[in-house]
Amino acid sequence: MSREAIDRETPDRLYTITGGRSRAHTDVFDLVTLVVAESEPTPGMQSEHTRILRMCRAPRAVVEISAALRLPISVTRILLCDLLDAGRITVRQPTRSAGAQESLGLPFAHPDVLKEVLVGLRQL
Amino acid sequence: MGSASSSPGRPAAAEEPEPEVAPLRSTVREGVKIVIVGGFGVGKTTMVRSVSEIRPLSTEEVMTEAGVGIDDVAGVRGKNTTTVAFDFGRISLDEHLVLYLFGAPGQERFWFLWDRLFAGTLGAVVLLDTRRVEDSWYAIDRLEHHNMPFVVARNNFGQPTHTLEEVRDALSLDPGVPLVDCDARRRESSRDVLITLVQHVYALSSAAYGAMAGAAS
Ligand SMILES: Nc1nc2c(ncn2[C@@H]2O[C@H](COP(=O)(O)OP(=O)(O)O)[C@@H](O)[C@H]2O)c(=O)[nH]1
Ligand SMILES: [Mg+2]
């Protein structure tokens, strides 16, 4: 599919999938928030919800879910909000990244997590 | 959940093959991210591929003409949208921590989406486009604007025609910002760029946290 085709197709398809819903608290879902399914899909569930529950039997990041569904990040976030509200998924949030440190007024990730990243990278 | 059933025009869920991307370990607790920024063809995807444990995947975010993203997806209907595509890979660092590596275009509209997509990023690699230095200059300006620590890496497609010192001058790059050569096709070379970045951020972060602890005592 060409880029233009996607651009033209997107609005109506997104509208259909989300049912025109918008959600206030999609901020829960960072690109790297890890999502874990807490239940199996049930018959009659929206197909995107079913797929998310299947692919999150093991933890999966929001951005991976978006790529697998071939849906934009913001639409994926709305679908995830549905499942979170229904208690069908739980999330593992980044806690030591720069964003999580904002309350401290520091723009950097915590040194501890950076050290852990360095150790991991050196083993590659 | 509502009463929504399968979306029309899409195959039933049971028929859709799920991604063959290996799942994360069940013990993983936290994801972190690093962004590689650079113009078309500078080697972002190549770098992601060379260090990632999965083949690079891609996705996108949508913007309406009116503005950034689509908090209100309903508002998208009937409006023109543009998409910003980016790709990513993954490195499981240990049993608890996973690093996601994003390759992102440095064009103007991308920066409108920065906060929505890349807030909380550990740091950024500017992959230098030696043919269009002004593009890199723009990326550096935007990263500084977002208080995002970064390093600059020159992906060597051939024999470089300038020294790194000349490049530093051309970019008016702060002496404190690391500038390195790399070969994005080589895993060790790409890994070393990431190590340079994380060491740089570690130094900045340790100093900032140390100062905060000092002030508190
Ligand atoms: N010779 C050479 N080619 C490279 C190098 N890095 C990337 N390429 C090639 O340059 C092209 C563009 O690279 P790509 O990673 O797709 O760029 P992107 O648009 O920034 O993602 C591809 O055909 C790569 O194989 C390099 O270091 N040396
Ligand atoms: Mg690319």
C-alpha cells in the first residue's frame, strides 16, 4: 500500500475501530510501557481487543502492539485504555526514566538505571 | 468494552496470524528508550538492525491538520491527516530491563510529536548526514530545546572528507557533546555509539543527582 493510500484511508478506519471514542487518560501508555493480559479473550469481543489479549500473554510493549495491529500509537492507546478499564490487562511502567523523574525537576534518567543499561550493552 | 464487534472489512481475529516477534521474558519489569534521529538514508534502520534482537518493526503516529496527535480520535474524521512513521528494535539488557531503540526522521513535523512519543527517552543519537549538515543542525537544535541529552555519530559510508574537528566546527557543537565515527552496519560499532551515549548521560545524571543530594544535606 502506498503512503498516500494510508493517508487517505486512515481517518475513517480509525473512526471505525475506536467507535469515535476519545479517552482522557491514554497517557498511562508510554511507547515502552509493558502490557500483560490478565484474561483470555471472550467471544464477541472487538477483534483488536482479542488480538491484544493474545499477543500480551507474555509482556509486550505498547509500540510492539501498535506495530502488530498496524494501527497508529494514539489509536492503540485508546484500545489499551478500554482493556485497562475492564481489568483485562495490567501494565508495567517505566519508573526510573527521565519522565518518571520529572517531579524531582531532573531531566535525566536515574544514574542507577543508566548503569544497568551500560552493563547490559557491554555484554552485547 | 462496549458492544462493539469485529470491525467491518477486517478479517476475523481468529484468522489473523499473530506477530512472529519473540515475546519478552516474563520477568521483564521496565522498558527504556533511546532515539536515533537523522534524515532519510543516513543509516538509522541499519543501526537499529545491527544491534536489535528482533528484525526492525515500524509503526506510525497520526497528526491532524489542526495539530498534534489525535487525543480526540473522533475529531479525525473528515480531516486531512499526515502520518509520521518510525521504526524500532529491541535489546533485552537483563532479566528485568529491556531497551527499545527507535529510528526517527528529523523532519519538522516529527518534532511536534516528540513529547507524545519520546518524553522520558534516556538520550538520543544524532546520526549525521554529511551531505546535509543543516538537517543535523536542526535536529540538534530541537533536542536542546527538549532538554534531551545526545551524542552525534557520523556514519561512514566511505572515506570521510573532513576531520571530526571540522565537523564539530561546522555544527557549532558544544565541546561537551561527544562526536564519534561509526559504521552502522557493524554491531560492535553501533553498540559502541550507544555506550558512548549512555556514558555521557550517566555523567550528566550523576552530577545532577549529586548536586541535588548535596543541596539536601
Ligand atoms: N556503505 C554503507 N552503506 C550504508 C551504511 N549504513 C547504511 N547504509 C546503506 O544506506 C542505505 C540507507 O540506510 P537506512 O538504514 O535504510 O537509512 P535510514 O533512512 O536512515 O533508515 C541502505 O541501503 C543501507 O544499506 C554504511 O555505513 N556504509
Ligand atoms: Mg529507515
